[in-house]
Amino acid sequence: MIDIVAKARTAIAKAEALGAEAGRIFTEFDPNRILAEAEHLQKRAAAGDEMPLFGMLVSIKDLFDEAGQVTSAGSRLLRDAQAATSDADAVATLKKAGALPFGRTSMSEFAYSGVGLNPHYGTPGNIFDRTRIPGGSSSGAALTIAHGLCDAALGTDTGGSVRIPAAANGLYGYKPSQKTVSRSGVHPLSDVFDSVGPLAGDLDKVVALFEILSGGIWPAAAPERPLRLAVPLNAFVNGVDEAVGRHFESACSALRAAGHELREVDLGFLDQSVTLNRIIIASEAHALYRERLNDLETLGDPRVLKRIRFAETLEPGALDDALAQRAGIVSRFTEAMTDFDALVAPTLAIEPPTIERAEAEFDTVNAMMLRNCSLINLADGCAMTLPMARQGALPGALMLAGPNGADAAILAASRIVDPLIKA
């Protein structure tokens, strides 16, 4: 039997050895709380409780309620809010399955950035290069895995917030079809786009967590034929930087060499409509925080406040128009994917830049870090990011995506593709 208490003690020692960086990774880290829960789990295991995730340490993004903890969403605005009285559904589900919650992780304020900057806790560095951004918004979540503190992490994905930091740090991350995992007890940003998903250092752990979180969605049987994969035209691949383009071509070559069928599909309608995300999310965020905007002027991240206030520039009816247009986009994407097992695309359009550059050129960098992942959210799809063999300073990342409800097929395709692009 796994000694979860001993494992927790080792992980706590690793976290403490990170020094100041741990303070940039966690918004709350209480060894006593972790060890008390570990001892409870050990007793459950000894009593014979069925716990499929027993032995797994999972960090919790600071958007999820945990009984007795403040859900601050990475913001000073909410730091003094009342503690939660119960666990979010996702947290309760993982705990019931035997996972050990391991600290609350830092994030972009309110989950409203794909870069990972946080002026309140400090910005943690990319695992491959401390000077580079970690990706966001689930930045701390990814780094608990990358630093070997946790087996997996619980994150959210509104425009890429699971996949972006996973891709930036050489990890796996899954954004499921939105309604497959409960969002009860999760601090919202956008009811239209928010989804809950896992990150981990290997594909099997991501799949295992998603199976538990979704209540039983598992990979479909692998097709007894080569995969039929869509390669996008006029979206996802346009304007990518040299390193991203090189990694993507390498992945496509490996897939073709293995006998899989890759066909180009024009998805320009997605790229042409990406501003719909901005309109919808800003409008919903503004509705959430309109009574606290003056407080955010002094307590908030000015970059996030600017994104929220974008809603004030919109014409009346802009949100309704954007939602109607999005419904059409969802239908077109679903139709475009009818004959395919998955879409393959670069997870990121650019390699993660330095923190210094991201701070100086935030609007440009944030837009490019979000771009590819947010197109899947626009289409109401599901997507996995897989790390690729490293070519140069950072590893690449390949995204496999499908329409809403295609989770089992995407998980199955991921298991086929993963070993081909790691070689």
C-alpha cells in the first residue's frame, strides 16, 4: 500500500526547498492541512475504501471552493472574502476518489489572461527557463507538476487556461466539452466558456482524472484503421513563429509516416470570428465585477481591469449579437469535423516569451498566447494538448481537438498520437 503521508512529506519538503518561488506558485500552502488530509486518506485505505486515485497528489487552482478556505481567484479583491463552507463538486469528487489536495495554486487574476502574470503573488517562471512566462491562467497548477510536487492539477479553461500552461511547461492538459464536468463551487469568469479540466505529466493521469471528474467518460475504442485528421487552413497555423511551425511540421510528418491520413480543411471562419470571445467574456466579467470596479482600480491587476472595462466600449446588444454569431460558428465547426477523428493544430501560436517582454507588450503577447486555444472554446469544442519532443529551447505542443461531445474520441486519438510525436 502507498504511504500517502510519507509521499506528502516528501512533496512538502520539495515545495519548501523552492523558497520564494513557492510563494509565486501557491496562494495558500499549509503543510499541516495537507498532512491531516493524508492521514485521513491513509485510514480510509486501510479500511478498504475503494479509491481509484489513492496516492495521487493534486493541486487545486484558486478558483475552486475548498471548505474552510478563501477562494481568492488570484486577486487581492477577494482575499478577505468569507471562507467556503463546502468543497466544489470537482474537489469533492477527487477527494472521494482518494486524491490528496496539495495547496491552492496561483493564477492570472480572475483567470483572465493566457500569460500567467500576477502582480499580487509574483509571476512564477517557466520550468525550462525562469525568465520566460509560465502561461496562464492556471500557471501555478502547471508548475506544481513541472517541479515534481504533484502528480496532477485541477484547473479551468475559459480560453485556453489549462492547455496554455500545460503546453508552455511540457505537460498534458485537457479541456473537456463544457458540461461534462460540474462547475458548481467554481468562481466564474464566463458562464458561456468556463470549463474544468486536469493537467498532468503523463497522458494516463489526465485521462484517469477526467474519467473521475466526468463520472465515467473514457476513451473510445481505437479505430481499426488509420486516423483521419484535419489540418487547418487559414486558422491556427497562420502567423505562427518559426519554432512553432517547425514543431507542427515535424508532428504532421510523424503522423503521415505512421500511416495516418491528414487532410487540409479551411477553418478561416474561426479566425475571422475570434473577437466574439473578447466581447462575450468581457461582458460577463463586467457583469460580475461592476460593483467592485472602483476597488479594482487600487487592488486589481490593471491589465485585467482594462480587459473587463472593454465591455464599456460595446454598443447595446453587442453581447446578444455575439452569442447568436457564436451559435453559427459552433454549427459550422461541428459540420467541418464530421468526417474526421480529430483536428491537429499547434497548441500555441508562439513560444512563451520572456516575462519582461510579456509585461512590456501584454496586449500583443496575451492575444497570441490565447489565440489557438481560444478558437476551440469559440467552437464549443474539446481538446487535448500533448507535449512534443524538444527541438531547441522549449518543447513544442500539439493540440488534438473535436466538437462538443467528442471527448471519448479525442482521448482515444490522443493515445494513438502521443507516442508518435514524443519519439
